[in-house]
Amino acid sequence: MAILFCGEKETMKHRNSILAVLIFLAASLFFGCRASGNPAYINTSETYRLWTELHSSKSLQSAEAFFESIEQYDFDILKLYPNVFLQSQSDKLIMAQHKQELLELLKKYEVDPSSDLEIKIDETINKIDILMINYIQRRNYIVEETQHRYKNFYIILIVVILASITILLLLNERELKKKDNRISQSESFLKHTMEVQETERSRISRELHDTVAQSMRYVSILAEKISDKELADTIISVQNDNIEDIRKMCYNLAPPNFKNMNIIDTLNVLADKIFDKNITQVRIVTNGTIDFSAFSDEQFINIYRVIQELFQNIRKHAQASEVTILFRDEDVLKIIISDDGIGMNSKMISDINSRNFDLHQNLHFGIQNILERLQLLDGTIEFRSTEDCGTSVFIELKKNP
């Protein structure tokens, strides 16, 4: 029976939505954190070197090189940190004043290296040192802030990932439970359907036997009173054939009695009822002793009905002269039914094995009934055939623990 799980599409939508949100958050956090983590200044090591050189040489050339490196600072990046940006802008103006003052002092010192100028130069450099210390403190703040943002980013990302995984696992668990419930309900419904079918088969079989068959016998008795002997014999002969057909029909409809016969004997009787021995010979072969105790009577009925349906198909379509049923008792019970009939082409076999019956409506209901019963038996079936070389059907049935 084809089972449609209606909630799968909805669950898939939920999963896709969660994954999309997860990817969006991860990307937003990553690029946002990355943008905030850009360095505030450039060429820092070079600035430190020139600063140290200014302290040691106190020359006009070292001062000009130092201030040139200061002018390369990218203060716009500090806009991500408003407080730091305002303080840096203020220090930038002060630095420009000290630059002008120091360059003038150094120019005078080169002409007149007096002690007063040297003191003023040291005082100005000390003022610049304070600004550089402020710069170092702000840079450390930015580094710490960047590390803090990265830390928060990874924490949030891990939380989002764990939450998403948890939700996906819960969705999967819920969907698996729904599937199990649907399968259980489907199998219960299928089981009930088969029970109803067997009950209805028994009822129809009894009614055919008790009403139609008896009426035909009565017609035969009446025919004996017809004065035209030849006509009477013809009517009686036809009625007897009809009664025999009804008896076979009653047997096929009635559930088998496994209490009085085992399944092998029952199948032999079934074969005698379905096939004309003058046309088709049926052999039932067992590979050693077959342990049927692992199957209940209800399962035996389903096995019986599957083989009965395959027998009917062989009789109607195969034109076979020989049919063989092989039982093999292994980890699973294997049943192989082969015939030497006209076989089927590869397209038909492929369609049947893939459950595509659009082009084979004459086989649809019979094989569908087989598939439904095998679903209850937790079994599998495969058809193999070649045109003019017969057909083989391979059935595997799991045993009850």
C-alpha cells in the first residue's frame, strides 16, 4: 500500500527555514565582527621606531619622519568607537600644534644649540609622549574590544548552532514518531481490510454454495423430467460444469484450513483446483525441513493468498506447462515460484518491480493485493522474466522472533 506522509513537506520547510536563519545569523555576525575588528591605525611598528629615534636623536629629520607617519593614521575607522574617535580628533589637533612648535624649536636648535632650546625641545617631546601614551591606551582598548566582540560572536554563533541542531533533532524525532504512528495505523488498517476481505470471501463462498449451487442442482433434477432426452442431458451436463466451477470458486474464496492440513498440502490442493493437470503440472519442492512454526495462522493465510494470486496470474497469462514452487528455510523464508511460460518483456518487469502499473492495468489489482499482503508479512517480492523463457518470482519473508 502506498503511504503518503503529509507532514514531510511541512517539516522540510521548517528545516530549511532554520538552516536559512542559521546561515544568515552566522554571516551577519561574522561580517559585522570582521568589520569592527579592522585595525584603527596603520604602520604601527614604524611609528614606534620613529618615535624612539626622535627621543634618541632629537633631530629635525627624525621629527619630520615621525610626524609624516602620524599623518598616515586612519582616524575614520575609529568612528566605530565614538568616544575614542572624539578623543583622537582632539589629540590630532593638539599633535598638530606640538608638531609646529617642535619643528620650529629644532630648526632654531640647529642654528643655536642652546640649553634653553634643548629644555623646550624636551618639554615639547614630553607633551608628544603623553599623546602617544594616549594612543597606545586607545589602541589597547580597541584590541580588547575587538577580542570581546569576537568572543561574543563565537558564543552567539555556538548558541545559535546548538539551538538549531536541537530544534532539527526535535523535528526529526517528532517526524519519526509521526511516521511510526502512520505506519502503525496503515498496517492496522491494512490488517483490518484483509480480515474484512477474508470474512466477505467466506460469506460469498457460503452463499454461492448454499443458494446458487443448490438452485443449479434443482434445475438439473427438473431437467431429468424433460421429455426430450438429448436436451435434458445437455442441460444437466452444462449445469454440472457450472456447479463444478462454483465449487472451485467457493474453494478459492473460502479461507484455507491450516488446522487439518499444513501449508504444503493446502497448496497442493489449491494447485489442483486452479490448474488443469492435463495442461499444467505443478511441483512443490522444499529444501530440507521447513520450519513454519515462526508464522501464525493469520500470516499463513496471507502467504496462501499471495501464492494463490500468483497461480491465477500464471493460469491466465503465462501459458505454462510446468510450475515449480521452491521453499528454502534460511535466515528468512524464501519462496521461489517459477514457470516455463511465455514470460514478460524487460519493460513490463521493470514497471512491475518499480510499482508502475499505468500501462498494465490487467495486472494492477492482483499485484497490488500481493504487495499489501507482503507489507503485513514484512516481506519483499521481485519479478524476473525473459520473453519466451518463463517467469520467476522471488519472495522473502522475515520470521517472527
